[in-house]
Amino acid sequence: MKKIEAPSRQQERVELILRVAAEQLVRWGYKKITINDIAQQAGIGTGTIYLHWKTRESLFQAVMLREISAVWDEMLERMRHDYREFYPHRMMRSLLLITMQRPIAHAMFIGDGELLGKLVQNKLAIQTRMMRTPDQFVTLLRDQGLMQTNMSVHMQQYALSAAVTGFCLVDPLIAEEDRVSLEERVDALAYVIRQSFEPPELVADDVMREVVAPRMLTFFEQMNTDLSQQLQMMMSL
């Protein structure tokens, strides 16, 4: 049995800093937080934080990347327990549901300048907000019979991003009495994606379980590994 190594003191300290920075971000917003605030709340010196991040912005870039990784950790858990989560309508339903329940992920998705300040223009925040998925992802869905092929990959990616983003941003644009619950919203999104982007017939259950799901899981696990490695590169450990 492979031995699981205990986290080092440095790793524990980095996790503490990131956790405290995330909590302060949600509570006060980026504009009002200083490195000194985070250090005091974490019970460490400001110099300790600067050992790992040279600027406040680079620290919060790590906070955002950590948030994205946490979202995909939760998505992967759903996928491992139910292979039907790989259908685009189920996948996007779960992704929006998870994102809307996490304040930082939600802020990144809707471009909340009140919470994120100038971080709203950070590349990570913009990519999250625009639901940018590489052509490789859409191509994979099409190759596995999970998406229609009646438009170009680029246009399909654009339309899918627009649909998901619209469901996230619509509430401030309509009267309060016309709004629906989060569960109703994600169910409506799933219906639109199922009707608009997927083939009329679902993939055969045995093929989905034994062939498609393992391929999709490999893709998403590699993506999450890449996120983790990117996060490690942002820190001096």
C-alpha cells in the first residue's frame, strides 16, 4: 500500500494563508484587504506571506485558482459517482449549481467588481466568466456522441458559453417576482442544453458507462491535475 505523506509545515502554512485570504476576500472585498490584514488574521508575519507571493495580486490570483480547482474537485466527485454527469446538460447543471453556491467562484463567473476589484480583469476571472472551454473539450464531446455536429466547433462553444452565462446573469435584468429558485434555474439550463446541443437519442447506457465515461473522466482528471500544478507554480514551496 502506498504511504500517504503528511503535508509539510510549509504546505500547511500556505494553505492557511490561502484560506484566510479567501475568507477576507468574501468578507471585505479585494480593495479593502492588505497583506497585513491577512497576516494578522492568520497569526503570522507579513514577511512570511511574501516568502510565497511577491505581491498582493499574485496571492489573490492563487486564491482564485484554488477556487477553480475546488469547483472541479467537486465536479469530479459527482462524475466518479454517476457517469451520467458526463452528459453536457447534467455537467453544466452541476457546474452552475456548484459555482453559484461558492461566493468567490460566483464573483469570478459574473464579474463582480465589488468583491474582486481589479482582479475582475485578471485572466483567470475573465476565462471563468466567459465559460471558455477549449475546442478540444467540445471536440471530445462531439466525438463521444454527446453533442450535435450541425455547427462548427467554435460556434458551438460560443453558443454553449452564451447559454450558461445567460442563466447566471439574467436575474438583475428581470423583475424580482419573475425570478426562480437556484434549483429551478439549473433545471431550466439543463433542459435548454439537452434540447439545443445534444443529439435526440442518448448514448446507449452500456456504451456510456464502459466507453465514454472513462474517456471523459481521464480528460477532466488531467485538467484538474494541470490546475493543481499551475497552483504549485504560483507559490514558493
